[in-house]
Amino acid sequence: DTGVSQDPRHKITKRGQNVTFRCDPISEHNRLYWYRQTLGQGPEFLTYFQNEAQLEKSRLLSDRFSAERPKGSFSTLEIQRTEQGDSAMYLCASSLGNRDRGLGALHFGNGTRLTVT
Amino acid sequence: QQQVKQSPQSLIVQKGGISIINCAYENTAFDYFPWYQQFPGKGPALLIAIRPDVSEKKEGRFTISFNKSAKQFSLHIMDSQPGDSATYFCAARRREGSTLGRLYFGRGTQLTVWP
């Protein structure tokens, strides 16, 4: 399967703990996105990278959140001092950013479901 | 503020019927309108997409109708099947600057197709 891969699929953590999620995009995709989805809502944009450069961050991404894509391949999303309100599905997506045909065609992984107790 | 407004929130259709989901937007800078399908426990998957220079796009049983002047677009699923039961999201993308590629999603429509 050459789709977007996310790990772990599920994470349960206690409030105040730090968590880190990993995303492996489709190999030839240079753009990588993080979205958050809560129950009954559509995905909400958090941040995105073109290669290793983080080009935009949403206001939803508080100081407790940090994302990296060190070599322009996989990415990590870390949440420090987790709060109950962080409980959500964290989705990673990738796309081709250098061809008009690929723009907007985001390919999503199956997400990491975070539960903060 | 919701950039893309989607309705209805839920939809029940009999097998073989037509499912219609509607979306509306205000931002005229949007230039790409995809629809995503999501099954429980899975990420959203691209279903079909349209650009504002055409009024309709059809792929198999799925059709997008686009009304640029009204700033509305809709998804029609013909001959709906139980396997189509899923949550559907409309989305939109702005064309300019560093936000290129970022999608704004509607809140979703949960479709149930009864056999």
C-alpha cells in the first residue's frame, strides 16, 4: 500500500502528558498537511509543509503544538501538556504541489485518534 | 466562521434513489471544489472535484453541479447503493498565495442508503 501512513492509529494519554504522532506521505508528494477532526465535524486545517518548509500554521495550532518535517519526507506532530480538548482524530494528508493537476487532490491517511483522559 | 456551509446534516435515501447534498460558499477566491467520502475509522477519500469554469462534472454515478453566480455546488449520487452509506464532505480551496492547497471543509452529511 503506497498511501499515506499514520502511526499510531490510537493513542490514549493522561492530561498533561506529551504525545507525538508520525505521518509518512505518498513518496513523490512534496506537500504535507495536518488536519484535526472532531466528532460530527469536517477536518480543520492545522498546518502544512512544502518539502521541509512549514508554510502556514492555523490559529488552532497553539504553542503546545509543534510539527516538523525535517527531511521533507515524514512528519511528526507533537502536542505538549495535552488537554481534554485535544481529543480528536489527527489526519495527515499529502499532495503534489508542483503540477496543476495535483493541486487540491489531498490524499488522507486514516488518522490517529487521540483520547485525553 | 464556517467558510463552506453544507446541508443537510443527515440524509436517508432508499436504494436506487438519488442522494443530493448541497454546499454554499462566500469567498470568491475559491477556485477548486472537491467532495470527499469518509467511512468510519478511515480518512476522507477524494470522490470528485470541479473547477468554477464548468457547471457540471460527472464520474460514474457521481455528479457535481456548480452554480458560480449563486456560489453553490452540489453532489448528486444516482442509483444510490447501501455501500454509499458514509459521511460526505464538500470542500473549497483558495487560489492565491501560500494558502494554495489548503482546503476548507463543510461539516459533513451522513448518508444512509436503505436496502
